[in-house]
Amino acid sequence: MNLLWVVLFPLIGTLVPLFTERFGRSFCALSVTVLPACSLILVLMHAGDVFDNQLIRQSIEWIPAMGLELSFRLDGLALLFLLLILGIGLLVILYARYYLSSSDSMGRFYAYLILFMTAMVGIVISNNLIQLWMFWELTSISSFLLISFWSHKSDARKGARMALTVTGAGGLALLAGLLLIGNIVDSYDLDTVLANGDLIRSHSSYPVALILVLLGAFTKSAQFPFHFWLPHAMSAPTPVSAYLHSATMVKAGIFLMARFYPVLAGTDLWFMIVSLTGLATLLLGAYIALFKHDLKGLLAYSTISHLGLITLLLGLNSEFAAVAAIFHIINHATFKASLFMAAGIIDHESGSRDMRKLNGLWKYMPYTATLAIVAALSMAGVPLLNGFLSKEMFFAETLNQSMLGSLSWMIPLLATVGAAFSVAYSLRFIHDVFFNGEPIDLPKTPKEPPRYMKVPIEILVALCLLVGIFPSFVVGDLLSVASLSLLSEGLPEYSLAIWHGLNVPLFMSILAMIGGLTIYYNRRHLFQFQSHFDEPDAKHIFEGVVQSVVAFSQRVIKTLENGSMQRYCALLMLFTLVMSALPLLELNKNAGSRPQIPLDGVTLVGAFLMIISAIATVTWHRRRFLALIFLSVVGLMVSLAFAQFSAPDLALTQLSVEIVTIILLLLALFFLPQNTLKESSPSRLSRDLLVSSLIGGVIGTICYAMLTNPLSTISDFFLANSKTGGGGTNVVNVILVDFRGFDTLGEITVLGIAALGIFKLIARMRIYMPISDDKGRTWSNDPHPMMLEMISQSLLPLALLVSVYIFLRGHNVPGGGFIAGLITSVAIIQQYIAHGVKWIKPRINIDYQWLIAGGILIATTTGLGAWLFSKPFLSTWFDHFHLPWIGEFELASAMLFDLGVYLTVVGAVMLILANLGKLTTSERFDIKEND
């Protein structure tokens, strides 16, 4: 169960800050670290096995009948990312304690942050494609919450919407790609997918699957042309930016490419798409970063550039390039997290991130400046720092490819140009912020931050130095085991030594540093050149596109929706006719040889009454009360038809629903005119008659075909297993509470949500009571006749007794919680009708909202209880017992589930009907006036 707890600990931790915030900021931050630290400890406990090249798997059954299970795997790649996610996450938690102001909700911030951490942890250890995608989408949602944390700022709201739109769209593409891959290998198990790389690459659907998966990865990791959302995510608090850019979110796209590297890489299509996209992103991000005046803006575009570098390495289709990509993932995480934290300190202590004002900060915060300078030099690729080692490996690999034929020399050349710009913007970060004169018009005098705010940066900068000086000792084993997850044929020969002699990659590094110094020294000319171009604001462009889509949608809606329900129905019916026309042309093939049930007098009378009532409903539809009476006759005939054709449960349900629906319609009709004006013209009536006749003919033909042709159904399975598997002889009820219990749980949840929604809609509604009918006659002064009151009081105990009887017997004979709930609801609403709200309220003082919540909770708890006995969710238990004088009886856990159904139905029906009835009482108006 250890791998499951690696995810569950931070998931549970999302609730911790909401309760501990009241005890102080320090205690809140400390309490938040506990559960993620436990996850990190569990990961470290398994690290030894992973370093021994063991693959750790764990699967937990969820719904075995559907093949659904929670599946986790821990290999070298997952271990690397878990260390980054959890380790840097803990440092960000500590840093955020001092960064957030007293006006910020620390509990809410930490809850969002830990939810983000949970989503990333779930992605990297998922062993199922669909499960991976679920966590993938959770990162989009949680990042949206974090980016929009300061929701009072327009930039935060717009940046969050942009990030959610782009990454969400990429997530849909990823889902389609994962479904294709699962279809190719006939499994969504990641182990199975990774073992069938040759099958996937040789399949005709490989190009489509590759493009869809890469769309998901590119949008998440801000690759060109989807890079525009990332800089606008800088409106988030700096701890979020540090976490998002170093170990999460954008690294999720890199992880996805690395995870599917053994499956999708190795083809020319992979090389062309991935390498060229990475190269374009590397150059574009490095170039734009140089011109950004905002500290976080510069770092955001530098992140885009470095992500492009990693993507380019993964696209080069070589084993050494894959190792270099993994190495740069480690290095980029350390120096980029420390740089963002340093930028946050500068903003926090000086009140500005504008590098045109931030000058000479070395004088005011020398310790922070030293840490930031070391991290920036690592980003620039200076020797004895970790960034230099992975960048030298990058240069070496660009020289060893020939995929572009005679143009292959362009890749090392452009890589060197990108590295030169990296040096240039790193120098600008160092010189313009910490030197270059004195600060200009800063909101406050800069100073060193609180001591513990610098601890996370110290740890990360120390790692930059240690990895740069002792790479093999610090990360050698981790790098090799993580790289093995990508390379099925073993690791290539490579060296993590600091010195490899005088070679071309070293020359390229020296050239990049000299080029970067030259670019920065001549930056004035570049800034003048860049000033001739209008810098597009992606945020405004995005909002413009959104508004254009909204305007277009509104025009389409106005064209199609003219408020005529008849038109909507006619279009729907005509579309149905067109779609079903071709199959129905071969009418001679519709009739089967199955013998028909002979007609009898009762059936003919029932059918006749149903047809006449339906026609009368349509004919007198403008006289609403009369139409409702005829409509109720149709419902009654349908119930009798169910009973005649051996569906007593359905008949009881239909009858109960019919009564509740008629009461609801009566309450609604009270506020509407009893008669309506004639609106349909003769031509419209003719059209409607034609369309309805055609639809009736189609439905009749389909029914005839189904009745005359032999059918193969799954009813035999349920009939055979109802008693032995579910413990009941009423197959319908066993299906609802056992075989399809999960569906029923979902249905009562939807019912409860719908009831709460309707309640909220009518809770503040004020509708004046009509004082007379349509003919001017006033309503009776006695709205609650004594005869109705006495009869309803006498019927209530009997109705409740019948309800209990129907409930208790439902598992073996027609009945059950749903029908019993409707009967109880009808009995109670009858009291409202007979006595009124004032009389009922002190006698039946029930909060129906809590009744709904209790019903759903009982049903869910019944399902969760199966886990205590190592059974799948909602598995039922039953047994037979014998008591003296009573005899043999059966107990089944399904009765508790049915009780949940019963309570939810009663609560939902009464919440709607009782509150709708209150709208017509003087008490309702008294409440309004008191409010």
C-alpha cells in the first residue's frame, strides 16, 4: 500500500491548512509539511530497490467487473520526478510562509499548492493511461486556482483562464492519443504499452497518436507555438512560479515525452516534430528573455528556452541525448527554483521587479545577491556549476546527429546561438539588478529578507555547486537509473567528469560565453532594433479570440433559437427522420418470425383509453387543467401496461412518479393562466401533424421490428445470478442495489443535486397568489376543508405502513427504496395540501437538505464498507438467519444502500414540492418581509 500512500498523504494534506490556519502562520506552514514529508520518506524507503533496477508496482482493485483499478509504478524516472516534486515542494512551502502577506489566505494557498503537488505525484507514478490523464487534468485545474490566487487582479484572472484553456485543450488531445495507444495494444496498462513500442510504431494510427500525445505535452510544457501562456502565469505569487517552473506543470509535459520515449521515439516523424519544435522554442525563448524588463518575465522566457533545450535533446533520437535531457531536467529544476525565489525576495523587499529600477542591490542585500548570482551563472552554463555539465553534453550531442542530412550543421550552430543568448540574459539579470548604479524610485528601501526565507535558496544553490563539482557522487546513480527508464537497450557510455579535455563541445561553450558577453555589451543596439517591432500582448489577443468566439456563438444562437418550442421539436424530429430514413427503406426486412402475444379485450380497452387520452391532451392543451387530467390518464394506462407485461416494479415506480409529477404540475399551474390563447396557424398545425405522423410511423416500425425479431439480452444472466449473487429474488431491485449499484449511487446523487438546485432557484422567489380563477370567481375562503383534513390524517399512518412494507420486501418481491420513498413523499405532501404549511411545520420539522445528504452518505458508506473486507466498492453481503417464533429471515447490506435511496428520494421530492407549495402562503410573505 506504500505507493498509494505516496499519493494519499498529500491529497489528505490539502485539508490540513484549512483547519490549522487559525493557529498562526508558522504552525500552519509546519503542519502542511508533515504529510508531503511522509510521502517523501516513503519514496526514499523504496529508492534502494529502484537503484537496484527493480520496478515497483502496485495495483488496487476498484471496479473489477469493468477492469478498473488504481495502478501505480515506481521506476527511475518516477523516482527522479518524485524527488523534485516533493523536495522542491517542501522548500516552496517554507519559502511561502515568509512571502505571503498577512492579507493573503495562507490556508487556501497551501490547500491549492498541495493539491497541485498531489496531481503531479499522481502523474509520475500512475501505471494506467486513463489514471495518468485524470491526474494530468487535475494539474490544469489546480494551476488555474494557483495562478488566479490574487483574483482581485485582472492579470491573474486572465492569465489563469489562458493557462487553463491552452493546457485543457492539450489535455483533450492527450486523452484522444492515449485512447488510440490503448486501442493499439488492447490495454491501458502502462507496463503493457511500454513493452509494445515496436507494435505502436508500426501501426497505421501511430502518426495520429504521436501528434495527439505531443500536443498534450507541448501545450503543458509551453513549447512553440503554445509558449504564450506561460509568461502570463507570472501573475501568480512567486512561490507558485518557482514551483511551476522547476518541478511541476511545465515539467509534466517533459515527463510525458520522457515516459513515452521508449514507445513513440525512434522514428523520423518523432525527430522532425520534437527536435524542430524544441529548437524553435529554445531560440525564441532565449531571444525574448533578453528584452524583458520584469524579473519574472525574464525568468519565464528563460524557462521556455530551457524546456526547448530538453525537448530538442529528446527529439535527437540518440541514447546519449536522452541521458543529457534527464541531466538537464535535474539541473534546470535546481537553478530555476532558486532564481524565482531570489526574484520573489527582491520583489518582497524592494517592492518592484522592474530591472530598470532595480540597480545596485548588492549594496543592500549582498547575501541574497550572492545566492542569485551563483544560480544565474549556473543558468548561463559557467564551469564548476551544474548547468555547465548538462549544456556541454547538449553541445556534444548536437554534433553527433545527421538527421537533416547536409543541413545538420545548423543544429549545433543554432544551439550555440541559443546558449549565447542564455549567457546574455543571465548577465543582464546579474548586472542590471545587483550592480549598474543605484536603485531608482523604489517603493521601499531594499534589505535582506528573514533568515528562513533564504534557507530554500541556500539548499538549491548548494546543490548547483555540489552537482557542478562532484556530479558522479551527487547525481550519478540517480541519473543512470532515471535514464534506464527511457532506454530499453541499456545506457550508453558517458562521463560526468568536469573536464573532458580540449574538444569541440568545450569550444562551443567558450564561444557561447564570449558571444553572450558580446551580445550583452552591445545590447543597446539590439534594444533599438527590437523597438521597431510592436510586441504582441498574448493576453489581449487571447481575450479577443475568446470574445470573438462568444460573439459568433451568440449570433448562431440568435439564428437558431427564436423562442419557438414547436420549431425546436420540429427540427429535432426532422433530423431523426433523415437519420433513420435509409434503414427504414428496407421495410421487408424489419418483420421477424417471432410469434406475437394475442390481443384481448382488456389490452384493447387500455390501448384505446391511452390513445384517446393522448389525443385529448393535445386537442385541449390550451385548457391546461383539463389537459393535465387527460395526461394523468395516459400515465395510469402506461403503469397498467407495465403491470400486465410482467413489470410490477416498473408499474409501481411509474404510478408513484405519475402522482408526484401531477402534484408538481398542479402547483405550477396555480401560478399560470388556466387557459391560453390560440397561437398556432393552420399551416403550422398541418406541419406539426405531418411531422408527428411520420415520427409515429417510424417509432411504430421500430417497435414492430423489435417485437417480431428474436432478441439476445443479458436478462438470463441476472435471472441466474440474482439469488446466488445478490441474495434477492426480485431481480429488478438486485440490479439496482447490487449489479448496477454504482449507477444507482450516481443517479441519487444527481437527484439530490437537482433538488438542491431547484430549491435554490425558488428559495427567494416571490409569486403573488391569484385571487380568482379565469372567470373571475374568487377562491374559497376555506382552503383546507375539514373532510380532506380528516381523511388525509387517517391515510397518513396507512400510507407510511405501506411504504415500510414496500421497502422491507423490495429485495425479494416488487418494491424497494425508490418506490417506498415516493409513497412516503406522496403521504407527506398530502398533509401539506390538506392542512397547509402553518399546521405542518411544527409537526414535521424536517430539514430535507440534510435528509438528502444523509441518504447519499449512507449509500456511499455502504459501498466503502466493502473495502474493510477487501471487497470491491459496493459489493453486497447477505446471509440467512433463524429466530424462534419468527423463523428464517435474511439480512443484506443492500438494505442499507436501499435506505440511502429511500432517504434521498424523500428528501429530494419534499424539498421541491414543499418549498414550491410555500410560495402560495402568507407565511412565505411574512418571511420575505422579516428578511
